Amino acid sequence: MVESAVESHAEIVVDSTEKLKIRVLHVDDELALLKVAKQCLELQGLFHVDTADSVEEALNKLKEKDYDVVVSDYQMSGKDGLEFLKQLREKGNDIPFLILTGKSREEVAIRALNLGADGYLDKTGDSGTVYCKLAHAIRQAVDRRSAQIESLRREAKLGAILQASPEAITITDPDGNIIECNQVAVGMHGCQSKKDLVGKNAFGLIAEKDREKAVQNLKKTLEQGSTKNVEYTFLTKDGREFSAELSASVVRDASGKPEYFVAITRDITERKESEEALRETKDYLHNLLNYANTPVIVWDNEQKISLFNNAFEALTGYKKGSMLRRSIDVLFPPLQKTEILQTIERATRGEKWQSVEVPILCKDGETRIALWNSANVQDKAGNIVATIAQGQDITERKESEEALRETKDYLDNLLNYANAPVIVWDNEQKISLFNNAFEALTGYKKGSMLGRSIDVLFPPLQKTEILETIERAMAGEKWQSVEVPILCKDGETRIALWNSANVQDKAGNIVGTIAQGQDITERKRLQEALLKSERLAAIGQLASAVGHEIRNPLGVIKNSAYFLNMMLKDVADEKVVKHLKILEKEVNSANLIISDLLDFARKKPLTLVKTDLNETVKNTLSKITVPENIKVEIKLGEISKMLLDEERVQRVCHNLILNAVQAMPEGGKLAIQTTKQDDSAKLIVQDTGVGIPKEIVPRLFTPLFSTKAKGIGLGLVICKQIVEGHDGNITVDSRVGEGSTFTVKLPIRTEKKNSEPSAFTVPMPTEERVKIEE
């Protein structure tokens, strides 16, 4: 029903705004993905998308209709995307052409660009990112075709602005030399034509006393992008001085480099003279109050308004002419009027207001909250004859404070109704928060647990050890995927994987600890069952057989969830949008699990070529986003090219570097080093993260063992397969709280051995086969 409604809506938009949309021909042999892609692009309102499921159909549509751009998959049944592109270019068709595919290979991208493609995009990953990138690439490709025409339009528009502007406009290069100006600027400086100004330095038009000020403001313009209404003393051609206000902006090129400055100058000589005259008049103070930026009001001893300034007009909507001599009580809400008038009575008798909050009833019925200060006006005899009050509108600030209170309530509800068990305890190990998921895990009701000692949750035989771990957490140590047994109300023991953080007061003192967990009891049981049965290989072969078939529907589910999220986010219940996001996130997790299983089960021969290990390390690091709070140190030794399967060694580097980054959530140092030792090369990845407990280290290379909340524990197993397939080895040294060091040792070979294996496989490892450096 939603699908048909979307299609109907899209047709109406195309009928009414067809000429305003970018016409796209999208070619792909996956009909489900093609349909979702069409809906997601057209939902943005900028595109009209036609589809074709083969190159032949696309060629026929190009004969029948005009399109602005073609988007094509690479790998399709029949002709592929590159053959399609080649055929178009050989016929002289230069329509913008984008390759959108899940086969992200460098050689394919190079061939596409050499054939004349305008871009090469990866359609895997987050749907929002993919379609945003695709929309951006389409607009760029189409815009490039009209860039020359747009440039001419801009030049014509600039000429029209210069000619029509009533203000003086000058355009200078980054050194201040005038490259263009309008006739108003020519006349302002007493010149006859542009020739008298173009080519001269703009600083020469400013009086000597203000030139240093101009230089400093030029620097400020470069830093801020613009400056406004700066007053200078300027010079005419014959040396006469005049006052003017200048506003300037910097225009940068595509690389961000300053290209030129645009300045608008207004002669304020007459305004300056008026201001001087105003200051000399007896009404100066009165005008100052009237034109103050903040609301100002004066009332006499009878509470009649005698001054009501412009800012008060803006605040209330009343005109000052209608308010003078009226009773001040007209400004207050009826229900609060008596209390406010009593406060005013005290001010009239001599009490001063210091940041008093007063509600103001506006003309349109809205109530604004103002923060007021007051002072009394006395005659020569010292008698109070009036009260003057100055205010500040704090309505938005009050609303923000209310929003903050609502946010706190929201966070409390978020913790209580989170899907994962969450618990908080204070410095005395007393429970202060015990959420609904914890109730479901343990069987205890939160009302019976608040204020109780946390040790009630642990099995008697492990209680001492767990409490020692909790003491370390309260002292500042953070839990990173720590396994903790939980004793439930019915006597069953569940295994939970915990992460923790400390709660600090304003002085930085730890006042509590919050821990969030995941019940992994069933996963632990599955690991043990699988290890005992030694049937992992069969599972991997099954994953290899069905992995591709599973990924296609997963892709459709993810893209459909993204489409529904875009359609419903402005009208649906927040819970619906939230669960659509959860659905998309879980599909991504399923794809990662399939990839790990496929990599583990795949019996694919090594492709050994002469490879620069240092370049492989650098290429891998360039593809990983390292947080700013992690310092990266790289030390690459002199290592000759060696026979490696570059793609798989890069997989090892990626896994080790990413694990190191994830081990340092609070920041730290990541050190990557390569070195030569005898006839071997070493790759060392070292972090200063949380470290790995000694009892866990021997199990790191065991299939289905994972210290993370998600994943199936095959990453390091695959790394071990790859390294041992090269006749190398991988070792680890780790200390809790100090970090971990992974060392990969690979033999340096320049020629293939006669007995080179055709493929590498590693059976399910046992703890005896894992090499560990203590």
C-alpha cells in the first residue's frame, strides 16, 4: 500500500515539474534494488528516474528519449556496464555516465574512467550515504556540462550588480589591488572613470591614520570570511577626507585559497554630522534610551509610563505613542498582575531590581519573560520622582532550561527502557539504577534492588574476584567487554559481557559507576558446543554456498528500510523510525557475519606477487578513520619487495589496526612498525589501550570466541590463516591497562617455491596450536 502510494506521488511530481528535474536512466539487472533506488532518488525531489534491466533496453530508451545522465551497474547478465559505456562513446554520445556497483576494484574504476566515465561509486554500505553520494555525483556530472554557460551568467550578473548598486563596490585581489569597481565608487573618490581606480592599491584610498586598522581588519576578514560596517576615514583623488562605512567579504576558489575581496562602501559623512549634532542637544540622553538595543521603560510615582523605547516596542508589539501616560499594569498577565504591581511599588519606594524575572503580556497575547534591573530617578532634593528599568528578553533561555529538564527525563527513560541491561552503583557499591532489561535478565524487580549491595548479583564462589574487579572500576579502570557471571533470582547463573564508565561530579571526583551488558550465555554455550563437535568447517561451507543468496534479500531489506525511513520520519511515530534504523543496522551486522564466515571457509589459492610491504601498510592506514584523540606513529624499515598476496596481507593489516583503534576509546597512541630480521619481515602493531586479560589471550585465535558485543570471533582466526598460508606466524603480548602488541612475521621470498601450496586452509585451532608471547 505504501509502495503504490509512493509511485503515485512520484508520477504527480514528474507531471508538474518535469522540466525542473534531472532526467536519469538507471541500468541494473537486479529489479528489486533498481526499484528501491528509483524511489529513494525521486524522493529527494531533484530527479526523474527511468529504469532498464539490460544494456539493450537502455540503448532503446536512449533512442526514444533525452536524458541528462546514465547510471549503470558494472556486472550484469549480457553486456556489462563498461561495454555499455564503450559503445556509447564510440557512437559519439557524450552523455554523463556513472558506474554504480558493489564490485569495488581499482582496475575496474581505472578502465571506466579511461573509457570516459564521469564517476565510479560503490553501492554497498549505508543506504543513506550511498544515495546521498549518488545524488551528489549526478548533480556534479550534470553541472559540469553547463559550467561554461553558468560562468558567463555569473559574469553578466556581476556586471548588473555593479551597475545597479546604489553603494560603492570595489573588488580587489588578495594584495588589495583594485581589479573592478562600479561608477558609484568612482564618483565617491572624486575620479572621472574606472581607469583612475583600477590597478591602484585600495589602502591608498584610506587616510594614513586608519591604514593599520584596515590591515588588521583585512586579516580578520580572511579568518572570519567577512567584516561588517567598519568605519574609516577615506580620501578623494584630491586628498579630501570623508567618513565611510565598509563591509567586506572574501571569495575563495575551489581549493579554499582566497581569490579576491568584495567591499561595499557607504559615505556616512552626513550621518556623522547628525550624530555630532545629536550629542550636543539636550535630548541626547532621551534618544540614547529610545534607541538602546535593550528594552527600557520609565514610570512615575503614579505608575504612569513616561518613556517606552523602540526595543520595548519590538518586545511587546505596542507603539510608544499609544503607551505614554498609560498605567504600567497593562503590560502584565492578569493572573500575575497583583504580585508584579507589589514589586513595582517597592521599586518606586527605593528598592532596586537586580535580575528580577517579570512576565510581559504582549499586544498579540503572547507572554514573554524578561530579566529586569532598575534604578530610581531623583530630583535635586533627593526625592524619588520616577523609576527606570532595563530588561533582557530571556524567553528562549527559559524554554531551553525547560528543554534541558525534559532531556534529563528522556535520558532517565532511555536508560530504564534500553534493550540492554544497565546498572549504576555508588561509591559504597549500593545500586542506584536497575533498569527494565536488568529485571528481565535476573528476575529481580528494580524496587527491591535499589539501595542494596551489588554483591547480591554474583555467585558465591566468584563473588570475591568480581568485587575486586568492581573496586578497580570504581578507582577509574573501565571495563571493556568483561565477562561477569550474574546470579539470577531463580538460582540460574547467566554470563554477561560488560562495559563500564565512571560518573564524575563537577570537581572531577568519581561518584558512581554505570555498566551496560549483554547476555551472552547462549553464545557461550554455542561456542563450546561447536568446539566440541568440530563441525565449524561444515558450517563455513554452508555459508559459502548460501552467502550470495542471503545477501541479495538483505540488500533489498536494507534499502527498503532506508526508503521507508525517509518517507515516514516527518509523519510517523518516533518509535517506528527508530526501529527502521535498528533494522538497517542489524542488516549491516548480518552482512559482516556472512563476510567473516565466507572468508574463513573459502579455499582460495594465494596470489603471490612481488609486493612492497611498507606501501601495503600505508594504503591500509589511509582507509581507516583514526579518531583525533589517538596519536599515530609510523616507523617503516628498509624491506625489499617480497612475494605476498597483497589483498590478504592488507586484510591482516586492516584487522590489526582497527582492533587497536577500538581498544582505545578514550584515546592513546597507535604505533605501527616494519623491520627486517634475518630473512624475515616483521609487522608490529602496538596500542596503549585497555589490554587483554591474561586468561583470555590464549583464546584470541579460537573460532567463535569474541570479546566484542557483536561479531562471531573470526577476525583474528582469518588473520592467522592468511599469515600461516605465507609460512609465517602471528603472536600477541598484552597487559591489562597498558595495551597490546601484535607481531606478524613473514618470510622474505623473491621466487616461488616448487612446492608452493595451491590454497591455504587452517583447521579449527586448539589452544596448543596458538603461539603466544608472554
